[in-house]
Amino acid sequence: MTFGVLAALCITLLTDSSCGMVYPNRSLFNYICMLSENSYSSTKKPVSISISSEYEVDVSMSTPFLSATPFEEFTLNAGQGRKIAITPEIRMPVNSSVSERSILIQATKSVSVILVNDMESNFDVVHLMELDALGTDYVVLSFVTTEPNAFIGIAVPFNETTISIRLPARVKPIDVFVNGRIFSTYPELTLTLQAYDALQILSGDDLTGTVISSDKKIAVFSGNTRTKVFGLCLDYMMEEMPRVSDLGNEYIVFSPYPGPDRDLLKLVALANNTAITVDGGTTLNIEREFNFKNRRFSRLSVHHIRATHPLLVGGITFSAGPLYFIIYSGIACVEVLAVVLSSSES
């Protein structure tokens, strides 16, 4: 372990703990994640987390799956990055279950944290959200899979967190293994979990429209362990879901890669009788909350989506080889960016 000039500060701040275990600390920047199973290849590459910052910053990484105390502590210089490889066993097992495998990253200043779930020919990366951006209410977006599973993953930062999960009626009930007991998702799954617990739900069905609520902040991930889209490439996909309070009525969606029309957009309604217009023309109607519509869209193009009620919007874009899973931000974020850019040009 190497510590820089912020070592004394790091020692003081990174000790919000009990019996050596580190917990989220409001005076720090906190990021939490979990890794779904990824069993496509027998070549089990290590999971990796890349951390970078424009500031000089002290970083700590913890998971009781590996150690009762932080398993990595280091200092980044301003503008520096570091990639940390973690044993493949940190991934969740191949079933729907709860395991103490969440990873907590803490830093004395803001950092960029990128999670890589890497297997040979089957991987994806996720840019993690900071604790303040997490919520207690989520709707899930995923894509239908052919082999083997769509998944929902939840990383729990706080002790005594009660979580309720309601799958869409079209999804077959799922048994979830928790401490030697079996709990069914039908009609609704409610569990009280502890800090560092990771919950994984696997299904051969499309899990889009799953509703998740909790009494404390959680991180929610969704994707597919190996999906097949448009009869083309098979690939792993994973994204972190935005909290419901961040979803909007307007979106700018885009396809950044050249090629034939193979991209797919999925629009999930958060209210009954949601009317959606695309580029001011075509109108789509979703009658029931948490139902969705799929829409193809052109490559190297930008489109304007407007709805009468908030939407969750995501898409798959197909490049020369891999698939890319995108969750779009509402147009309010685009407006903020436009103001920043115009200010910088003046």
C-alpha cells in the first residue's frame, strides 16, 4: 500500500467502521457495485475497476467477500488513473441469490469509477454513480435474451435495508436463495438485507418493467449475461439504472455507430395512458404503466422523444463486433450541458 500527502486525512475519514468493516461516510465520495454472473467462457478473467480523478485523492476499496478491512488503499495524483484487478470469484454465482459480494469504493474527492465485467468475447463496462445520485425507487429496463439469462443486480450500502421487488406479470416466478432459505418473487419479493449484500435475479424472460423500492438508498443494475439481438452478435450487457426521480418526459437519443439499421430503442412508461411522439411526428401509445414499446432507429442519427408522462429510455446499438447498452438521460441534462458549452464559448 502506498499513501501520499493525504494519508493522515485518509486514515481519519476512511474509518466509519464497526469491527473493522467500512461503511458509507457522508464526508467522502462513495460508490457501490456488484458483479452479475458471467459464465460464458471458461477463461475467467479477473473483474477490474478503473479509478481516475482530476484531483489528488485517497481511495479505499472494501468487500467482506475478500477481507474484513479494505483490500485496497492508495493515493492518486491529480490526473492519474489506476486499474485494480479483482478475483473472478467476486462475481455472483449462477443462480438467483443474495451474497455478501458488493464492493464499496470511497474517495476523499470526486473520482470516475468504471466497473469491467470481463470474460473472453463477453464483457461490458459500467460508469458507477456516486451515493448521492442513488435512490429508493427504480424501474428496470433490460432486453430479451436467448442464452442464458437477463438479470437484475442490487448492491446494498446500508444495514437493515428493506427492498421490495415486483416483476411484470408476464415473467415466470423466480426462486431466490437467501441464507439457505428460498423466497419466491411471486407476487412480490420483500427482503431485509445488510450492507455489502448483493442481490441477483436471473430470468429467461425480459425483466423490463420490474419495479423496485427500498427504504434506504441502493444501486440497481440490469442487463443480460449473453443476449442475442437482431440474430447477430451475442454479448454481455450491463448498465446502472437511474432512480425514478431522475426520469423525464423528453429525451435526445442517438446512434453513434455507422452501419445498417440495427439499433433498437426501448421506451418504458411510468404512468398509464402515456403518449409518445418521435421527432414531432409518429405517436406511440402505452396504455399501462411499466409497459414498453420497442422502436428501431437509424444509424448516425439524433432523435427527439417527447412524452405526456415520464419515461425510462434505453437502447442497444450494434458496432462491428460488440453490442452496446445505453441508458439515456432526460433532456434537462442536455439543456444544462448546452448552457455550459455556450458559456465556455463566450
